[in-house]
Amino acid sequence: MEKDPILAERLDAFVSRFGRLQDTVGDKLLPALLSALAETPGPAIDNLDKAEKLGLIESADAWMEMRRLRNQMVHEYIEDPNVLLSALHSGHGFVPTLAAAAQRCVAEVERLFS
């Protein structure tokens, strides 16, 4: 990355967007949607369990793994390139899951308010 500033910029953009989407859906959209569905939002893990039961997310456990991964990529300074590469590959693997959850939430909002 030190030798390829374009690659470094792309990696930074991926980490930023992955984290922002995970935060937006998990911390903002899900609690608001649960409220709209007459569910009482609570701690994040409870919200994720409810969202899984409602079919909004595939798995609360997978979501917590995405959260852990997001925290690792965003907050931890990764010195070992292999650890960084593994985190990026794992994050990339979660993109379809994250995007599908966001789409299901948007569809539910549209269903509720149309």
C-alpha cells in the first residue's frame, strides 16, 4: 500500500463504506424499523435477534461478526499485512449479506409506509 497510493485509497474507501453501511443499518435503521413494527428497540444484540426473527437479517451471529470485523478494520492498527488481508477478505465476503439486509429493511419500510 505504501507503494501504491491508488490501492491504499481503494482499501480505505472499502473499509469506510463497509463500516458506515454496517453502522447505519445496525445502529440506526434497525432500531427505527423495529419501532415502526411496534417492537421495542433495546440493546444491539436484542435488536439483532428481533431482526433475525423478522427476517430482516440472516443471522444475528453473523451481524456480530461483521461488527467485530468492522471494529478491527476501523479502530485497530493492523501491523501484520496478512492479518489486514484476512480482515479485508472477510469483509468483502460479508458485502452481499450486508447489502441484502439493507435491501430487506428498505423494502419493509416501503411496505409499511406506502
